[in-house]
Amino acid sequence: MHDATALAALVASGQASPLELLEDAIARADRAAPALNAIPIRFDELARARARQPLSGPFAGVPFLLKDIGQEFAGQPHTAGAAIHRQRIAPAHSHYTERCLRAGLVIFGRTATPELGLRAQTESALWGPTRNPWDLERTPGGSSGGSAAAVAAGIVPMAGANDGGGSIRIPAAYCGLFGLKPSTFRVSWGPAGGATWEGAAANGVVSVSVRDSAAMLDVLAGDEPGEFVRLAPPSRPFAAEVGADPGRLRIGVSTASPVGGEVDPGVVAAVREAAALCERLGHIVEEAAPAIDGRAVANAYLTLYLGQVAAEVAASGARDRDFELETGMLASLGRALNAGEYVTARLAWNGWARALGAFHERFDLWLLPTVAGKPPRIGELALPPLQRRILPVLRSLRAGRLLLKAGALEAMARESFARTPFTQVSNLTFTPSMSVPLGMSDGLPVGVQFVAPFGEEAILIRLASQLEAASPWAARRPSPISA
């Protein structure tokens, strides 16, 4: 499969037209749709009309998909995977979408997410489960699961994604893709959003190649009116970092779960193999991790999570019971938090940013797993029947405060982060990080994660392109999906 850069070159040379590329992507999407369920919102005719017009930009004529959270497309549904928002239509393009269009991309749909982007699997009541092309019985992850599934299946070479706790990197790891989470504020959430999730969330893409993600970061990054923070632009385009010598990097590596859970041996092996590859490439690798309490991070992240869910449900004007059962209960717990508890948890982020900064005084990068194990099977993380019976009663009794006092926050943190405990620290410290698809285990892809200092996406891109050249992953593709 061609990556987006190669497709753009075909269009520029006249070997393919934008309409031909679009029709091919639409045909692939149609063939995969019944099995994959990755693109619930389609606007093919709008895309066809665009593909017939003169296009310019670095990705002129390349088919593309937006994620159905943020990344609004004017006149099209913007559901965030929630049935209550099924008829919600975006009034204007997001800055993200405007930049994609200026780059010449031909957008023909929006990809599936879990409700409000809250889960690490994509199985909303609105759209049903989205499936992983590597194993249709498993999830592609979340919340950018639809985008990752569409790219892994070969429908498009890259797709819109965003990441408030791992939602670029987790699906990339589960689907064998490259996933770069930029530094907070590198890519705008405007005009509808600003410091989304208190700054923990970042916009980006999932892709089949490092050069596509680098060039897209050039497209997406930059100032927009009214931003809270304006990051200094890079000294040269991010695309110029692809193939550039990263120098001899100092890399600290760790594999233990920060919340004390199990890590699959296949994941540990993939990280160790990545470390060995880095050493063969001339980098200095040693066992090390920042002095950060992973359980405290999990509790603080969950506090953010609950508060954000409560705020979003309140902003919708709907009731808890208008959302999925888990979402409504999370909103109830979020309302039970008081302002002091929320702010106390938020203030703790500073200590972790300082600890990570101290770590980066010694090490250029931190290497660790992206996820703790294989992608869960479809339905595996659904609430058991007893909980489904009890939760509506607890919600009706407004028992959120009692549950929090009884240790519900800590219990939820242990359960929620058992499978995905490695990604949140990068969100809470605003730092760039990436999942690189270097490993395979039991026929499934395994991603390894690298974390860099704030604003230093360039070092990640240099290393990623070096790793891609040394251990190419493009040829590792799942079996084609047909209707």
C-alpha cells in the first residue's frame, strides 16, 4: 500500500487523479464496512465534488478521514459516538479541518469512536463495535479506533486522531501503525476548543509511515487566533527531520506497569528488542524511569476524566440516562467530586512534569510499552450483568459521593489502567510521545512508546525514521477484508 506521501506524488506527476484515488478508497471502505464498522459517517458525494476541483498543497488529492471527536466538518454530523448527539451538525470547520483542506486532502467521512471518546475500545451503543483488521474478534482500541482500523485495513494511508490519555498511541499499537502524539498546544482544537481536557489532549493522526505523520504535523501545527499558548515553531519543517541523523541518544527504558499490574511477555519482549535495536544503531540505553508515582498519576487522571465527563454531560443539556450506562455513572461520580479535590489533582501534574524534566536532563528519551497486552476481544470489557443492574440504582440514589468515600476512585483507577497504564503520564505532562510498531506477538502487532521533552517532536521523528529504516513495518499488513 502506498503511503500518503507516495499518493500525493502520483497525483502531482499525473499518474493518478484525485478522483481515481478517492474512488479506490471508497471501494475499499465499502468492501470493509460490514466487517470493520470503522466509518459510520460518510459524505462521498461531497468528496467527489471536491476531487473534481483543482487541488493544491502537500497532500493534494489524497483521501482522508476525520475522527468524530473534534475535527468538525461544517454541515456534517459531529456525534462523538453518542446517540444523544446523532443529529448534531457542525456549524463550521475546525481549524484542524481547514488545515487539512488547505493541504489538498479529500475528506470523505468521519470515523467511529466510543461514546465521548471515553474508552480504550471503540464499541458505542450508537454505532456498534468497530473491529481490528488484524483480528476481527478484537478491538482496534480507542478512542481513535475507527481511524486506526481504517488505516490498518488500507482504506486510507492516514486518518485524523486525537489523544487525551493514549487515544492516538493505543490504537496505533493495537493496529500496527505509527502514532505520534504532539506536545500540548502544537495543534489547535479551535475554534470550538482551547486547552482541551485541561491541556491533556492533543490532535494528530495515525499513519502507515513516519514521513506521513511528520509532513502532517507541518500541515496541522501553527498559531490560530485566540490560542492559550503559542509554541515556538520548529527551526525547520518536521518533514525535514525524516532521515536526519538523530545523533547518539541517551535512552532510559522501563517495562514495569506503573500501577503494579501484569505486562504481557510479548510486550516486554518487544520493548527489549526495541532497546537492543537502538543500541545497535549506536544509542546508549540503560534501565531507568522518571521518579513518578504511577498510582498517583492514575488517580489524578481519573479525577480529570470524571470531571470532564460530568461537564460534557451537563453541557449537552441531557440527562445521565440519555447516555450509555457507564457514561452516566461516570458523570454522576464527576459531580460528586468537589472543586478542591479536582484542583488538588490538577496541581499534582506540575510535580510529574518536573520529575520528567529531571529525567530528561539525563536521558533524551524514555522507552516503555505503549499498552500492557493484546487488544481486548470485542465485548470483553463490557459491564457484567450484576453491575448493569446495580449501577442504575446507585445513579438514581445519587450515591456518587458515598462511592468516592468508599474508595471507588482508587478501585476504578486499578481496573481502568490495568491494560493501558503507560500513556497517561505524557498527557498530564504535555509532552510529545509516539507508538512505533516494531513488534509482533502471536500474530498481532505490538507498539513500543518513546516520550520526549516538551516541544521536542523533532527528536522523535528522527529516531522513528531511523527505526523504520532499520526495521521496516510497512510490509506487515493484516489480511485484506472483503464484504
